[in-house]
Amino acid sequence: MPPVIFSKSASMAGAGAAAAGYCHEVCSKLTQAIMEIVNSSHFVNKEFAERSLNLTQAYCLLWQESKDGAVDGKMELRAGAVSAAIVDLIVLDKIEIESEPKSCLGFKYENALLKVKSESPTGTFLDDALFDKILEKHEKSPEKPKEVQHYMENDIWKFNSEKTCAYKTLANLVELGILDKKKTFFGKKYPTLNPEPEAALVKEIRQVALENATPDAYIRALLLIMRCVDNFFMLSDPLLRRHFSKDEYKPAKERIKSLVGLGK
């Protein structure tokens, strides 16, 4: 039998298919997290509206390394920012998610369809970060809403990272004077200028995780998305771990897991 020769193009195609499959899995799990947030009895719009930062801003602020301004641009972390933005748009009553029952080869499942409720702009950075893209698809085919995963995958596959939801949010935090933006040889960093907003968020998270404080809808949603994203990493928890000491994190992690219902 002649030897089997695998071409470089075939190997690249296989790697591309594997990456696409993993991306789909990440977006699918984060879509489930969004559904858990908005369908929960704890979901109260008022508790989001009362906050000075929306969920997307809070997520990106806690993602950014406050000391040196580094932002790990891994796909999973960027997908978390899109998830937070979708929740923010639901809070603003701009969109809604509808479950569509489906079946394939006898297996039943549900598609999460993203539907536009209001075409008026939010008047915030969320328009440029995500909502304009949703409206563009809606205007072309209003009778055929896209799945939540469609918008998430489109965002994290962007070649130019500065056009993604995550980096649009970081740019907004720069405009607000909370972060700075510096160009380095290896890319861009966003060092903290005003530490108070992040410190306030970290204080709340620590009170929930270490002192059994009851989280409001906003903090609960933030913890669920951050925990879901951390679950994609086998050897680290890049979002939540940094906000606790080594001794604190094990009990804190268990408390957060019990609140949001996610394993690992």
C-alpha cells in the first residue's frame, strides 16, 4: 500500500474546521449563559439601569489588567464581551431572544433567535459595538432573525480586533477617562487612569464570594458570564482569579459556582 500523504492545504483545512467547531462551542455555551440570565427570576432591568457602568463596560474593566493595562485577546474572552452587550441591549429593550424548537435526526433542540424590538439607536457606544450590526441584518431580512451565535461568531472572527465589541468597549472606557490607551511594540495596552469604578466592582464581587452577600441582578449576571468564560480555560481562571488571593480563591470559586450553577 502506498504511503498516505497529507497535503499542507488539507492540514490547514482540518485546523480551520477544528477552530470553527471550537468557536461554535464557545458561542453556544455563552448563548446558554445569556438565556439563563434573562430567563431568571433574578433578572430585574432596574438593577442594571441604576448602575453607572453597563454590563459590557464592567466585564471589560474586570478583564483588563489594571497594573500594566494588558488585555488578553483570546477568543473566549472577547466572546464574553459580546454576551454582556447582548444582555445590555435586552435591558434597554432593543432586542429580545426567542427560542425556536428544532429537531435533527430525532434529536430535539432549540435555536436562540435574536429579534429586534426597537430600531431606534441606544445613543451609546453599544450602537457601534454591536447594535448597528444587528440592525443591518434586521433591515435586510426582518422576517428571518439570526441566531444569537451568529452575531457572537461574526464579532470574534473579525480580522481587525479594533472593530470588535470588546475593543469598542475599551475605547469607550478610554473616552470616559477610566482607562488610558498606549501603543506598544506588541500591540495596545489600556492602563487604569481612574481605579475607583473597578475597585467598587471588585469590592462587590468579593463581598458576594467571601462574605455571602446577596448579589443583585447586575452582579449575578456579571459573575455568570465571567464564570462561564473562565470555564473554557483548563489551567487558569483569567477573569475571576486575579481578584482574590491564593487562599481566598478556592472558597470564593465554590461560592460563585453555587450562585451561577456552572461547574469546574
